[in-house]
Amino acid sequence: MITITIPNNNNKEREYVISVIFKEFMCIDYNIQYGSKNYEIKMKNNSKLIVIDCFFNKHPTSLSYLKNENIPKKINLVKNQFTNVDGLPVIYGNNKLEIKEDIIVCGTDIFASIFFMLSRWEEYVNKNRDYHNRFPATESIAFKYNFLNRPIVDECIKMLKNMLIELDSSLTFNQNKTKLYLTHDVDEVYRWKNWRQVIRSSLGDIIKRQNLKLGLKNFSKYFLIKRNKTKEPFDTFDWLMNESEKLKTKSRFYFMSGGNSIYDRGYAINDKYILNLIKKIKKNNHYIGFHPSYNTYNDLERFKQEKELLSNVVGIDLKEGRQHFLRFEVPTTWQIWEDSGMKVDSTCGYADKEGFRCGTAYEYSVFNILTRIKLNLKERPLIVMDCTLFRYMNHSHKSAMNSVLTMQNKSKNFTILWHNSHIDDMIFYKNFLKKQC
């Protein structure tokens, strides 16, 4: 068993990030001791890795690091024998590296850098928000310094592993299981809920988009749907399940059960159509999760009410899901999920850019930066959303596929969100799935 000695300040933060790195990501047992100047990792053969503390020692009082001025203003690349060929973006620290017979001294503060990405404290101190009160990707240092498309946490851990193996070649690591998570937020189930909507939509086709043929087609389709002569366009559930099964995996459908904003309630959860749909999903052994409404991200009581209603309807104990519109507030939203008995949140992806918001695509235990407590809740970061690719980023199918596959090549663990109602680009999703075979 290895021994990790750490400075005697910010203990909760240090203990958290060490537990995620060594227990959850590397599956290595360790002991922690206190009182060193830097992070000292002593191996079984008495060799030692010293990681210079370049952050927490500067802010020894609890929570004193939580200031906007402590977000790095400059990012350098470190290239050495333990990093990949592209070099590693250094959030905290420098490129110092000394190698002696049985000691390695590393100037890159791997621990503070990983804590920065996983805890999302950047979003707590930077108050800039978009129209939906979300922290935008463009405000993140990952975007500003061009590493949003890289799983920087995984890269830091890879560097750490390489240094440890250099000191003790007998060291072994359990490999994280990789998985493709195909998730579907069920925001809408009806293309047109009433005749007023179809008239408005058809007039938009004719006047705004100057497409008379499409306007008349959609107008007539609405009445064919009402007479059960044709299928509802947003009823893509069978197809989504079949495509997942081809890959020997399961779809994850996240349902709404409340909300009274203009962005909520495309359906009633106790609607006969919805009840039959839920039965079908359960019968085919796919997953059902929770998609709490627009204003639940900072409202515990509203969250609990909606969860209880959905749980009663589906007849299962809900364990996972994602916030509507990806609305998320650090640490409030995570604490709400924890206090409501949820096990896995998958909200942490950006709406405006695809990429690694948390620096990893692997599940990890989250940390409440204000109470300084490691939660039981896991975050399963969202990497790609359909709306991001084709509405926010306005990608072509070719450029979108290149972006997605480039990121997937860097992390085999991958979570994608494809709405059942995003039918305009369904061919892209189909082609993406083909490339997973």
C-alpha cells in the first residue's frame, strides 16, 4: 500500500481529490498522513513522487481559495516523457521535472488542477451567465485556452500513473470500464399539441421559410395523426431502442413530470400515451430516469415533488437523470440531487459547446465546495448534445461528426444526448451509431 503525505491545510479538498484519483479512477489503496510541505507519495519500494503544491498552500484558510482572482490567467503546456505528444495544459504549477534514482519531483500541481475541473468551483466564483442563467462554455478557461475538447483530468491521471510506474514497475492499475451512454431527454412527445400549433407552424413554413409544399404537408399530416393514419413524428422511441440494442446497450429515457414555465410540460406524465410508452420502455428493459423541470435546479421542494410524482407513475425508484435545459448551479444542484436520493446526475455538459466540462467523461463522486463534503452522488458528464451541434454551433453533419469522433477517440467512455424530438438530424445520429459497431 502506498502512503500519501499532504500539507495540513484544506484537508477536506485534498482528501476528496485524492480519493477520486486513487480509489475511483486508479483503484489503488493508500494511507494518508499529514504534515508535509508538498504532496509526497511513497511507494512500497520506498521510492517517492513529490508533487509541488502550487495552489492550496497559498490559501491555507478554509474556503479562502474561492475567489475569481484565483482562476488562472495563463495556461502553459508541459511536455515530458510522462505526458502525451500534445503536451499537458497546466492549470496550476509549472513544467519543472526532476528525476533522480528513486525520487521524481513534479512541478505540475496535478491535484489542484484536477480539483479545479471536477469540483467546478470556477463556476461558483465566475458569475457570468447566459439567458437561461447557465455558466456558458465561453466563460470557462477550458474554452479560452483551447482544451475543452480534451479530457484533461484523464490526461493528468495518465501522467501521474506514468510517474508512479517509473518509480515502481510492479504497480498495477485496474482499468476503468468504458461505456457508451445513449441518453434521451423526453421534452416533447407531440410535434403539434393542437390545431393552433399546426396552423402557426404551417404558416411559418409558407411565409417565413417560403415552402408552400412543406406547410401543406405538415398541415395535412396533423389530421392524419389525429385519425391514426400516420405516426407521430416525435415517436422515435422504438427506433432509438432498436438502434441501442444493435450495439448491445440500452437507451436511457429521462421523463419530465412537472414545471409551469414556458420551457416545460410538452406532455402530462399521466397521459395515456405516456403511460403506454413507459410500459413499453420497461418491457424492453431500457432505462427510465428523471428530467426535472426548468426551475428545479435550485428548488429542492419542487424537485422532490416532481421526482415523487414520476416515481409513482413509473413504479420504480428513480436513480439517474439530467436537468432540463442543462440548468445547473454549483454546488446547489448537486446537493439537491443528493438530498433527494438520486444516484447519478448527467447534467454537466455545456449547451453552447460540445466537450469535457468536467475534464473527464467518467463517472465520479462530486464535492460540495461550501460544506466541504464528498457526496454519494456521482456525476456522469455529458459530452455531446444534439442541440449543441446543430443549433448553438451550427455544425454541418460532416464537421459535427469530426468533432464528436475526435473527442470519442480521446475518451472511450462517452455520454451523448439525443432528444427523441430532434428528428431533423436523425440521420446524423444513425451514422454516429454505425461508427460504434
